[in-house]
Amino acid sequence: MANQIVWCDIPVLNLDRAVKFYCAVLGIEVKKEQFPGGMALGVLPHTDGEVGGCLFSSEEEKPSDKGLLIYLNANGRLDAAIDAVSSNGGKVIKPKHSIGPHGYRAIVLDSEGNRIALHSD
């Protein structure tokens, strides 16, 4: 079965600051790409057929600590990811805790004010 979620857009106020935050917290490279019309994105790593997402800045859409909660993969490095949150402009809202047979998560605010979950088995 195909994934029900195929892509996510994460709104940010400052793209460079957000790219730094996500690189440090997730331990990944977020690739900045320039699109026609001048729009810049920070693309989260993925391959064709995988769920992907990006960081973007827009006048219409703003970061929020309300609404949807996106779970991002910190598998095998959840403690390191949580440790990187505060030093990269974020805030831990709910420390690492069990979510039963689904592993562990921490709820944090990113550097832009978005509420996200960091998840590990």
C-alpha cells in the first residue's frame, strides 16, 4: 500500500535558520534549492517513491504550534536530536516519552515556532 502522506510543507520565517536547525536536530543534510520565480526551499532528503517534505517561507503561511503534528525520523539518535533542539533555537515541549509499541517521541518547537514530534523505535 502506498503511503497516505506523500509530502509535507513546513512553513518557516527564516529559511537559513530553519535549515541549520533541521540539519543539526535530525542529523541530515537539508538541500537548499532555488525554484523559478525566486522561491527557495530547504528540501528534506528523500528518494522517488518516499515521503518527502520541505521548509519554505511565505507571506501567506506562517509557523504554528497549533494544528497538525508531523513526526520526523530520529531513529537511533533521539537523545542526540533532543539535545540539539535548544542549542539550535528550538524548545523541548514534552521530553522523550514512550508511545507504547510505537516507540518513543519528544514534542518540540523548531527554530521557527512549529510544533513537531521527533520519533524513534
